[in-house]
Amino acid sequence: MKPVQHNQLDLIIFDLGGVILNIDYGLTQKAFAALGLADTEQNYSQAAQNELFDALETGRIDTATFRDGLRQMMGHSPSDQALDDSWNALLLDLPLHRLEFIHRVHERYRTCVLSNTNAIHIAEFERRIEDEIGMQYFRSAFDAVFYSSDIGQRKPDKEAFQYVLEHFEVEAQKALFIDDSVQHVQAAEALGLQTIHLRPGEEIHERAAYLIS
């Protein structure tokens, strides 16, 4: 990854899961396996996933169709609640200090979220944030929040990044993209965005401290 030229920056693009919100794909893999889904790691992981999950994350299918697809893959009919609970198992906590850091970044730069996500996860995530922190505090840290299921594009497809750049009318080299998935970071770099690949155990306030210095 190239060094960030932060004096040229206008827009900071944050991933959500793994950067702001703690997640654990293994928990959903285990929950799906307990419901009878075979090859859970091949069907759903940070690196790749089954087309059914892609379709949900880009809004091409609704939640009912997604659940029915899971039932077909499992060979039986768990309840909607059982499927949703398993699907949401990966969602963990959102440490407040990360949002506090982003609020400080937002004082100097335009900021946004670009997240591969879906209606079921969004509803659960936003419910938890409202209860624990308040959605107003979360939303006010960003100029915009882009969920893949809303915009019809997902990372690492170039169209997802182009959608954000066009929304803000900003050149790629003046945007910094922070994500924990290397394939997303590489795709952003290929388009000319500046990037930070956040590795396991790293924190955004450590890797991007220069944004508020």
C-alpha cells in the first residue's frame, strides 16, 4: 500500500464491519452450521461468499427470498427468527472511542461509510446503536452512509467506489479509504484512491492518527 498523502485529502471513506463495528464471521458460520448449512466457510467468509449473499447485499433480492434461499441450502425450514439470529451472530460491539475519533476527523474532512451489508444486518445494527450510543451520534459523524443494499453496488466492484466519489464530486486521489479486507483495499488503490488496510488488532485512531494531528 502506498503512503498516504494526507495534505491532499478531502474525503475519508470508512468501512463499517471490522473497522468501526467489531464483527466475527466465525460466529455466523457456526450458527449456520448448527442449522444444517454445509460448507459454511466456503459459502460465507470475509474473503468470498455464495451468490445468495451477494444478491442480498446488493438489494437484488428481498429478505424473504434470502431466507427461502437459506432454507433450500439447508434442506429444511428454520423459522425466520432462527435464520435472522444466526445471520446476525457476527455483529458484535461498537467501541465508543472509534466514533469519538471519527467525530474529530469529521471536523477536518468530509467523512462517509461504505459498507457491504443488507437489510437484516442494518436493522439489527441500527437497533443496537440506538440502544447503546444513539443513532444521531453515529450518523452525525458522517456526511453520508452508503450501504451496499441501498446503492446496489458492493465492494470490491469499482462501481461502489465510483458511486461514492461521484456523490461527493471528489477526485479519487483526494479520498482515503480505510477497510480491513485486502481485496477491497486493492480495488480502491487500482482506482487511484489512497488507502489504509486495517489488519487484525489495529485501530483506526492508531493507523490514521495523522488525520487529527
